[in-house]
Amino acid sequence: MIPGGGQPNMQQLLQQAQKMQQDLAAAQQELAETPVEGSAGGGLVKVTVSGAGELQGLVIDPKAVDPEDTETLADLILAAVRDANNAAQQLQQQKLGPLAQGLGGGIPGLPF
């Protein structure tokens, strides 16, 4: 029950919305600063991305380099990038998922 004849307290709603916005911004900043790794070929190719999915680093083991077979190396790099991006997406769900759910039902009276 909402006190005061069923009308939500607008000041309280605005404060809740502002806090959620601050929490979201903090979570996004944390994601941008969190390194996430992916690998392929049993660790022959390793990729580091930010939690937001930005490519930050690439390490290729010399054993993966065959001048006669650059196609396999390219496939390993793509697989490592996909692996890292999948890990970044999981991290995003962990950090942003609860905030997004809060937007859907955490502020009574707003049509989210």
C-alpha cells in the first residue's frame, strides 16, 4: 500500500531513479576496467577484453605460427576473441542484470 491516498511520493521516486542511474554508471565503469580473458587452441592464442567487450590484448604462442597455414591462426584468434567476448557478456549480465531488473519493477508508478 502506498500511503497518502495511493499517490507515489514523486521526490522518493526521483531519488530512487537517480540512485539506480548512479549504480548503473558505476557498474558500467567497473565493466570497462575489468579485464576478461579468452583463449583457443589449448592456450596457443589468448585474448584480453574489457568487461565491456573492448579488445585490449592478444598473445600468440610461437607454436601457433605456421607461415604455410595462416588460416588456422586466424581461426584461433577469432575463437579466442569470441571466448573472451562470451565471458565479457556473462560479466555484464552479472553486473547489469540486477540493475535492469530494478528498472522493470523497482520504481512503482513508472511505466518501465
